[in-house]
Amino acid sequence: MSRKKSKPQPKKKPAPKVVKPVKQGTPWAYIAILFGFSFLLYANTFSHDYTQDDAIVITDNMFTQEGIEGIPGLLKYDTFYGFFKKSGKDKLVAGGRYRPLTPVMFAVEYEMFGERPWIGHVMNAIYYGLTVVTLFLLLFKLFSRREDQKAALMIALGASLLFAAHPLHTEAVANIKGRDEIIALFAALLAMYLSFRAHFEKKLPLHIIAGVIFFFGLLSKENTITFLAIVPLTFYFFTKENFSKIALTLLPYVAATLVFLVIRGAILGWTLGEPPGELMNNPFLKLEAGGWVPFTPGEKLATIMFTLGKYVQLLVFPHPLTHDYYPYQVGIRNWSDPMVLGSLGLYAGLTIIAILGLRKKSPVAFGIAFYLITLSIVSNIIFPVGTNMSERFMFMPSVGFAIAISYLVFQLSKKASANTFFIVIGAISLLFAVKTFERNKVWKDNFTLFTTDVHVSQNSAKLRNAAGGALSTAANDEPNEQKKNAMLNEAVGHLNEAIRIHPTYKNAFLIRGNCYNWLKQYDNAIADYSYALQLDPGYEDAHKNLGITYREAGEYFGKEMGDLSKALSYLTRAYEMNPNEYATVRLMGVAFGMGGNVEKAVEFFTKGTQLQPDNAFAWFDLGVAYFNAGNNELGNSYINKARSIDPDIDQKRRENN
């Protein structure tokens, strides 16, 4: 019996493997910890005063001081206009500055709370905490695309802690004006977070919201524009999308940028303008043959390269810190300098790592690329930013540093245990936090800030000048004459250094003149004011103070030294500068009267009554002058007129004498 052959059954294809997306819960506990840590880290600033550039955007800004009514002015002009209150001076730095968002926030706070610095400090800490939380959420979402949930959480948490604790951020957070840095990064990170949610969750409206938030970041500070490169770079590293889809995702950012640039151009103009010719607004100048000339291209690039290396050093080892790197704290460098060559090698290495890591999509390469891109706009390479460097410029680039370090520590700790990761990250964050907490104390007020940091930035003309000014201002409130003079002499020492570094620093001559005036070294004061006027004939403060010094010198030599000849010499100069100032006119009358020249005394006391006809003292002085001239009738007449204006004039004169 034959068997039928069974037909061979076709092989079944294996069922396709279904990859289920990992459910990503919101780690609220970590969010709360990060926000609390970031907020409390700056709690010791809440009792601080206004400092540094707070005057530009808050205390001395005419628009901010108007509260809500001043908002149109803040939106209409350069950010510095409300401080200088004059056209032209608002563009002291190349290209001007249009950053209206945070001044508008300050105006609203002023409307609600008045001039209370604590609200500004508290709000800065809140916004800083929100920025750290947003960074954490963004990194957690990104790394969840390539790592398991635990690994993603560790990397995101580590980077966020390092960022939150870093001492370089004290200038941005402890200084209320630094809010522009905070809001710019907060808006950029939040926009990116929403873009990735929109992409992964297919929620188109979130793309639009991301573009709007990015626009607010641009209104806070222009360096937000670097995220036009960061956003596509991030999509490339953390997704498998092709370039066309990535470009579509970027459209809301491009639209926001175009709107911002149109508004900015309409207000500030479309050119960056020429670099300023004043050292305090252009660090790449040097004094040659009595005039300021630009650095050579080699000197400029070498000096920039030195500062770039200094940034990396401060990221890794943030000590010592200072808010001031103005000329010549960073001196003129050249390519024979080992520090410059070392920095060049370092950045060449970082660039190579970033490029080679592009294909492998290495997170370390991503962190380095993030750092380099956000650093570019404040590096002085693209355009001058007005100073050699500043620690607040690291606020945005330090995100890249934190990402790279967190991922490196994570990779190295794989061979050990998860505890190793948290021990290393925790130790670094703790050291950073201690340094930050201590550094915050320096931002208490201008006096503390300037007189502390001047010991670090000893070769900064600007900080030497600021320290001298702070000491001289504090000396005026010192009741002890010996301590007062000691403070004034210390101020003069700083101002001498400021002038040594910057021989045409007119403000340093002005402040040193003030110190000499208060020390009763009148000839030195007159010489400083005169030289300040030689540097700038239209320098109103120097002109005013010179006149005051001539008058006070005249009073001093006449009243205290009994030298009428010298007194009249000074008073005559004061009178020539301002013939309608009552105090000078009166002292001229007194000096001539003491010298026996009654006709001249009558002449000047008569002018005194013309300048201030309601001043009882002026009429009494004129009456006494006529008595001395032998005209008792007119003398009695004018004294009685003085008594009719002020019945207590006799007693007041006795008290004054």
C-alpha cells in the first residue's frame, strides 16, 4: 500500500518584534529636590541690596522707576537708554542692547512692591530653580530615548545637580540684573522640551508654543539665538529623524528669530557699528604714543584664546572668582604665551572630539558641541561684547559641561556600581554648593562686592575705580575723622592704580578729585578735575565739582587758615566758573569784608540778595556790610527786612557762628 506524500508546509515567518515604548512617568520627587536645592542655595541672597548693574535696569532706570507706565519706554528703546537718559550713550557697546523682557519684569515688580531688592532676589532664585527643573526634564526625556529609565534618570539628575550647584552661576543669580541670563536659558530649554514632546507625542500646538517661548528668550538676551544650532543638533543626537524633518521642527524657532531681528533692527539699526574707542567698552585697545589704538589681529586672537582657556579652568576649578575681568585683568597676550598655546590645543582637542563623536552620537560630544556653540556668541570672536570675559557668560555653556561630566562619570561608574556615580556627582556638587553659598555673601552690596573682588582683579582699572568710589562714598558716612581719612586714603590708592592702568580714565580722575577734596588736599583735587575736563571738556560732573572745590578751598583758607589772599584767589576762580551761585557770591562778600574792602563786600552781598531775595541771611549780611561802610540807615533797613522774612534770624546767626 502506497503512502501519499504530504506536501511540505511553508515555513511560518516569525512574528515581528514589537517594541513597546517605555512609559516615562514624571519623577516628581526629583523635581521637588532639584527645585528646593537650587532655590535654597541662593536663600542667603534674599537680604542683599541692589548691586553692580542693577542700577542700569532698576534703581536708576527712568522707565523701570515708572512701574507699569514705563513699559512702553522699555520696549521702544535700547536697554541702556533708560539709565543714561540721553541719545547716543545707550549704545556704548557695539551694536547696542535690546533686552526688554527682564526690565519689564522689574517694572512690574516695582509697581507691585516698590524699590525692595528682596523681591528681585527671591524671584531670581525661583526662576533659577525652574531652569534647573526644566533642564532635568529635558535631559530625562532625551536620554530615555537611548538608555534605560534608571540610567536616563541618573544622567539627567547628575547633570542638573552639577549645573545647579556651579559657583560660576552666582553672578547670574545673586545679581538681580542677571535674570536676563536665567530667563534666556530657561526659555530656550523649555522651548526645546516642548519641541521634543510635540515630536514624540505628535502634538502640533506644542511646536507653536515652543516658538513663542523661544521668542521671549530672545527678548531676554540675544545669545538665545545660539539655540538655532542647538535644537537641530539635539534632534540629530537623540532621534533617528532625517535632516528634512529636523528642519521642519526648527521652523518655529526661525520664525521667532526673524520677528525678533526685525524688531531689534527697527529700534537699534541694522549694523553693529564701529567698536568703541574707550577702553572700558572695548578691551582690545592699547595706549601708544599717547593715544588708544586697536590690538594687532594676532594680539586680539591670542588674548581671546587665553580667555577661552580661562573659562574651562573656571568650569573645572571655580576659584578664585570675580565679577570683573575688565582691562587689564586679562592683559595683552601673544602666541608665544604657553597659556595661549595650551588653550589652543585644548579647544582643538575638544573640537576634534565633538566632530568625531557626531557619527557615533556620543553624549560627551554633544555636551562639548553644546558648550562650543553657546560660547561662540560671547567669545569676542564673532563680535565684541564689551569686555574680555565674564563669569555670567558661562551660564548657558555650562549646560554642555554638566552633560559631558555627568555622562562621563556614569560611564566610568558602570564598572563599579550606581553608588559610585552618586558619590562622585554628590561630592562635586557639594563642593560646588559650598563655594556658591560662600560666594553669594560677596554680592551683599556694592561696597562688599567691590572691596572683595578688587583683591582678585587687581589689574582691572574698572574695579579699582569702583572700589575707590565705594570707599569714598562710605567714608562720607563715617563719623570718626581718623577712620574717614584712612578710608579716603585707601580709596586714593585704588584710584592711583586705576589711572596707572588706564591713564585717560576720566571717571577715576573725578573720584580721586573728590577724595582729595574731602581730605582738604584742594590743589590735588583741582588738578584731577582739571585733567578730567581736559580729557572731556563737556564732563559736567568734573566742571561742577571743580567749582565746588574752588569755593570750599576758599572757605577753608579764609575761615580756618586765616589766609585771605589765598581764599580770595580760590573764590575768584569759583566765581568765574559760576557767577550766579549764591554760596560763592556770599563767601566773596565775607572775604572782602574781612579784608576791609567794604565796597566790594557790599557789591557781592547786594548780588546775593538779588540771587535769593527771600533769603533772610542774605539781607542781614548786606545790612552788616552797610554798617561796616558807615551807612547805619541802610544797615538797619536791610537787617529789619531780614527780620521780617525770618523773625528768628538773629538767633540762627548766633548758632551758625
